[in-house]
Amino acid sequence: MKKSRYFTLKELCRSRTALRKGIDNFPSFEVVSHLEELVAKLLEPLREAWGSPIAVTSGYRSSSLNRAVGGVRDSPHMKGYAADLVPLEKDAEALFAFAVEFLSSGGIPFDQILLETRGETSWVHLSLRSSSGAQRREHKKITVQYPDLREKNPLSV
Ligand SMILES: [Zn+2]
């Protein structure tokens, strides 16, 4: 992956669920190039402006991993176009508000900024493009259900 000051390919492909369940989550060259674009256009500028550490809790997901974590069927994570982020020194809500302001006012193309909450945990889902290539520049707050409760109604992006 091209040099990034703050993010590594390893952390963008790392998954505790994949390790635990023995799921292959090795990215293709195409996925790596999408992750590079995601980092260069969104993650790096956002991290630089934010000014303190941001952890990636989910980046690339192979289709088996996406199923295992309960992701929506056409999740942009499967193309390397999305990352779930958690700031280490402030809460996710603050990062969400900051990202909306920073990316919207900067006129930067992106698909979605979501504040996702599951139980007590929240994170920011940031995507460069939808799985169909759209850049809707939309932001909203959503509640995600636990994977085993939502077989019939997947909500996690
Ligand atoms: Zn996500």
C-alpha cells in the first residue's frame, strides 16, 4: 500500500472475527487499490484535521467475513471502500459531527458518514463509494442490531 502516515493495510484488513472463525480476509489487488483511495481521499485528511488517534475497527471484509459480522449484502466494506472508525480520545459522536462538518464543508466527495450504534457501542462508518459506485454525500445516525438477531432484517453497513 502507498505510504500513509496514520493507517496501514494490515489494520484495514484485520478482523478479530476472521481470526476467530478462520475466515480468509486477504485483499485482492483491486481491493488494495480501493483501500488506498479511501485512505488518500478520506481517512488521511480526516485524521490529519481531527488531530488525535483514530482506530479502524473494520475495513475490508471478504464476503464470508461480511456475512459473519452481519453486514448488509451490498456493503461497500467488501470492495475496500469503507472503514469503521473509533476515536481513542473522544467519543464516536464527536468524530461523527466533526467528519460531517469537515467533509461536507470541504466539498469532498464521499458516499456516507454514519454514526452506527449497537448496544452501548458506537462507531463512525465512512465510505468513499457505495457498492454501485455512488457518492451520495449523505450522513445519518443508525442503530444496528446484533448479527444473530437480524437474520431477516440486516441493517449493519
Ligand atoms: Zn461500516
